[in-house]
Amino acid sequence: MNNTQSQSALYHHVEQAVHDYLHNLAGENTTNMYELFLHELEKPLLISLLKHTNHNQSKTAKMLGLNRGTLRAKMKTHGLL
């Protein structure tokens, strides 16, 4: 699968998740959705990449385009350290 195909598939999954979330709100008002979605996406992303790299933080940080210290701070935020 090339980059365009995988990005397209990822986009579709994210779009569907957002659609489903909004549909389930049933008209309820909400705020801070940007922060909510980032927080909800970040933890499973970190977990998945850490598993993929056999918990090698340096490799995970590189895959994310972060330095290792930033990765560790994010891991701490999500209770992964």
C-alpha cells in the first residue's frame, strides 16, 4: 500500500469516527472538541506505535517526528510511564 492509499484509508476512518461521535451527541452542545479529539487520538497512537517498535522509545519518537523527551512527556500525560 502506498502513502496516498494509507493516508486515504486513515482519513476515512477518522472522518467516520468524528461523524459517529457527533451523531451520538444527539444535539448535545460540547466545547473544546479540538482538545478532546487530540487527546483521544494521541493515547492509542502512542500505544500502537510503542507496540510496533517493541517499546523502543527512540524509534517511536522518530516515527512520530518528536524528540524522545517530548514523547516521554506525552507518555506521562497518558499514564504510559
